[in-house]
Amino acid sequence: MDFFRSPGKNNPFARASSQSHEQAQDDAYSPPPGPPPHREHANYIAPPGPPPSHEKSGYGAQSSSIGSDAYLPPPGPPPAPLESSNEDQPPPYHDWQSVPDTAGLPPPPALKNDYSLTSNADEADAERARLWCKSYPLMKPHQPTASQISAVRTGTITLQKPAGRVSSISGLGTGRWNVSTSTDSPDSCFISSLPLYFVSTDSPLHTERTKTTYYEIKIKSLRPQRDGTESSAALGFCAVPYPTFRMPGWERGSFAVHSDDGHRYVNDNEGGKDFTTPIRAGETVGLGVTYSIQETSNQQYPGVGLKGEVFFTRNGQKAGSWNIHEELDEEDRLGVFGIDGTYDLFAAVGIFGRVSLDVLFNSRDWLWMP
């Protein structure tokens, strides 16, 4: 079995073959002559000057010359900064802690009531009035005659009794009338026979003068009704036609102050806005409106407009006022329609329940002195 033995160290053929194989491996893996590549350039020195310019690099660009001149700054001082316009300046500093001047703004709206705390008409009457106003639009201003103008100036004015109402009217002298009810009366509105304000002859837009329209009522009695409900009176103004089965101030083209709750009603058939304390029997109260010219900043209707200031008197003394063009909230659906000085205005006196009062158109009977 000697044929299967491994070649021993004493075998000359085996030793010669092994040496030849090792020599071949050494020749195949011997390093190249000379130092390694990284040592060959150990003394490399970069060429003088900056690297080549890239100003013209890019697609299709020509190579630029290499030199220090390629990176030299331009001759002369740097350009002066451009002069900035006012538009480039920041806005002026605003002192947010300062209180803004609101003198030129209209007064904020008074709080509106959803209903009166004293008495309220039923919704059937309100719906009837809405349909009535829809059927009878406001009349355009008319040109008064000389006699009509004279009658208004002297207070020679009468009252029109609402149809179908349990009330009486009696004259007490020039421009003085008594309105009374002997039993419970539903809502009723007594309207003057002539406008106290004519657009064609009184509007400041025509005359360039301020115009004040005013009258008073003296409340003699406000007796409770049979069911205990409080009676009420109201004084105001309205454009015509107006539904006389409604109190003034409730429907379009009217404003008034009511005695039972002291609220002011401006085209408002709900609860009105807080204004004064309730008015009692024995008091004399007046209501007036002053129209004057004012500049308007309305972008849609620029130019000159009318300013309306309503004032209220109590026993001869001014006791409150409001601006007709005050800011209105979204619930004021009718705004100032009919009462902004562009329609003729009539006196409108309202009663509800058992009432007795005097209406005073003649200035000689007024407690308030203009």
C-alpha cells in the first residue's frame, strides 16, 4: 500500500515541485519597483496664482485664461446704495396703547329688546300691518301751498281720527287738541293733517339751513284697563301712509317714544331700545328732530348728505337724544327708511287703553323754549 502514501520530505521530486510553485506565487504578488505612488509626489508644489476662472463656464462656454487678473475687484469705490422711496420705508409706528379718536364715528347702537316688558301687540296685528305696508308704499314728497306752509308755522294743525277706533278728538284752541278714550282702546295712531316737515321747503339740501321740527303732548290720565293691563301713549313722527291700527314707531317710516316702557321705537315692531324711564300722567313731553347738512364718506354715495338728530324733552327740559344714522345691527332690517329727511314727516300720536292727553302744535303752549 506504499503507492498511496504522501510524498515525504525525503522525496527529491516532491521537494523540487513545491519550490517551483512557491517561487511562482512570489513572482505573481511581488510589489512594483520604486516607492509607492503617494510618496512619489510628496514634494508637489501647487502652481502660482488662483485657479482658472469659471466666469464663462456653462454650456458652450469658452475656457478662460488663468491669471490673477480674473479675480481682481473692479476699479474705483463700490457703488453708492440706491435712494429708497417712501414706499420702501416701513409704516410709521402706531402707539397701540393710545385711545383712538372716535369723535367722527356715529354712536354705537343701543341694545335692542326682543319684546316690551309691559305690553305687546299680538302677531296677527303685526302680520296684518306688514301686508298693509306692502300694499301701500310711502308717498313721495309734495310741494306745499303757501297756506299750508303758513298753517304749519303758526301751529294751525288738526288731527285725523283713526277709522273704527273708540276715541274722541276735541279742539282746545289753535293747534291744541284733546284725545280721549272712554273705554279700553286697541292700538291707535292719530296723524296730523299736514306734514310738520316738508322736504321741498325744509330740507337743508334745498335751503342750506338747519331745520328743527317739534311738538309736545301733555298726558292727563293713563288708567288701567279692565283686565289690569297698563295703558300707554306715544309721541312720534311718521311718513304716510301709515297703518293707524298700529302704534307709531312700530312700522316702516316712523319713530316714537312710548310711555309704558320708556323705549324708543324706530321702524321696530319688537321691543324697541332702552331710552328713558316710563312716562306718567301729569307730565308734558316733547319730541323733535333736527336735520342738518353733513359731509358723507360713503364710497357708494359720496358728497353731501343729511344728519338727523332726534331729541326728547320732559317737562320743558331736554332729557335725551339719538342720531337717526346711528350704527345699526343686522336686526334693524328697515334701517332709517322713510325718516332720514327725504320724506315729508307728520306728527303721530299713539294711544292704547284708557288715555286722555293734549296734543300741542302751537309753540306758545310748549314748555320747552327753542
